[in-house]
Amino acid sequence: MDAFSWDTSFLALALLGVAAVLTWLASIPLRNVSIVDSLWGVMIALAAWAYALAAPQTGPREGLVLLLVSLWMLRLTGYITWRNHGHGEDRRYQAIRARNEPHFAFKSLYLVFGLQAILAWIIAWPLMAALAGPEPLGWLDALGVALWLFGIGFEAVADQQLARFKANPANAGRVMDQGLWHYSRHPNYFGEFCIWWGIWLLALAAGGAWTLISPLLMSFLLLKVSGVALLEQDIGERRPAYRDYIACTSAFFPWPPRPAPAGAAIVGGPISVALPNAVINAAIVEGPIPEAPPNAGTNEEGRGVPGGGVNRMDAVAKPPGTDSRRPPPDTTRPRKSSN
């Protein structure tokens, strides 16, 4: 940790704060804080680039680390921006807006944008440690790159498979259990998990074992907070076919499916990535998330968190002609829930 510069790290945090404020200002006239989702990957890459440019010195991994984080950012940001374009504010952000009126436009600066900047900074610690470490490249670096390549490929394929499935009107109302979704209910989250453990191996090789908190935080958010747990908390009630899918398919780690329960007819699951709005949704608790109307697809994409995030689509494809977005909820503040 001797080579790591906390001064430079805090400079990166300050830049993330500036990016958060600028994006917040853009969200006010749009009345759409969902644009924060596209910022998740940009913030993490910005932290790495800021550290590399401002640190007193960097180690032999500089080019490799900047390449990996830049490729990850371009894929994730491009995918989320394309997916969200023209769809307005995500229904979960609408729920957060309703719970925090009046003056949500101001409150969102710290409830949404500021929180995301802090999370992105923590997640970026292994990148900074890998940049700073003077140790020569070795077998741990090769293992980390291999895990990163596997993760980003796995996530991209899962995203593409689900997007193609949901784009086919013939799949309306059906559950996706094909391709990678046959072995995991959340293969895109599993891919993100592999990406950040691969990055941590690079940090470990550079002497940054202390950054273990970053992949642990990402794993916790994906598994217990903003990922699997959040997305499946009520989906079995809203989507009976998905209940059968849960019964026979691994939640996270890919594994051959168990025999389907008697009477189950499962055809075809959830959409990808990023975590940020899911992280926000889980962190700002003032009542349950409003349930989507029957037969409507729900946009629940987020990771990152851890994004991200990472936001996901409901596992059941919506019938043609239905809108996945709910109308803006009543801004009357509901009673606080014990959740």
C-alpha cells in the first residue's frame, strides 16, 4: 500500500463529485434521474484515468488496467444508454421521487447522484491500487485478465440473448430459460461478478490486497441487495411461470438445472446490467416498490452496483403493445414501511 496515493484518490473522488453534480443539473429540466445509470461506468473509468494521470508514479500495469476499464465502460454505458433511450424515468426512480417529495429535485443530488459517486469511488479502489503497484507482471495478472475476459464475454452474451428473446413478439408472456439463462437466472450479474474479482486479482498482484472490500461490496450488492434479492422479492407472485423457473434454475452461479416441478411449463428470464439504480433503490428505503400492473414488463436494470451498477428487465416478456413504464405515481408521501 506504500505506493498508493490517497491524495490522488481523493482528487479522483472530487472529479466524480463534479460529474455527479453536472449530471444532476441535466436531470432537473428532464425530470429524469434515470440518466444516472449511464453515469455508473463512466464514473469508475473516470476515477481510474484521473488516478493514472495525477499519481506521482504508476506501475507496469497502467496500460493494461486503463484498457480493461475503458472497454468495460464503453460496453456497459453504450448498452444502458441504448436500452433506456426514449423510455423516460424508470418506475423505481418514480417511486423514489414520490417518497421524497417535496423538493426531490434537490434531494436527488445526494440521494441518487452523490451516493453513486461514492460507491463508484469505492469500487474503483482495486483499479487505483493496480495502477500504483510497482510489482512486475506475473501469473496473478494473467489469471485476473482471464477472469475479466470470461466475465465481460459472459455478461455481453447474456444481455444479447435476453434482448433478442424479448424483441420477439412470439415470446410475450414467456419466461426466458434459453442459452445462458438455462443455467443461471442472472447470468449477466454473474458476469459482472467475475469482472470485478478479475480486477481485484490485478490489484492483489500489485500489492493491493487491502482493496478486497471492493469486490466483496460488489458481490454483496449483486447477491443480497440490489441484484438477485431485489429483483426476485415479489416476481413469483406477479409471474407464476417465473416461480417454476426459480424452482429448477440456479439463482446466480451457472449450474445444470434441476428437474422442473410437476406441471411446470417454462419457456424462455430477466434483462441486463448495471446496478446503479438498483443500488439506489435498495439504499433509500421508505416503503416497498410499487408493483407493476398485470402483464407489464418491468424495467429493473441497474450494475453496479453495484451498479450497478447494475437495471434488469422482468424475466417474463411483455405482450405486444404494453408499456413497461408506469405513469408517474402519486406524489403523496406514503407511510414508512418496516422494510
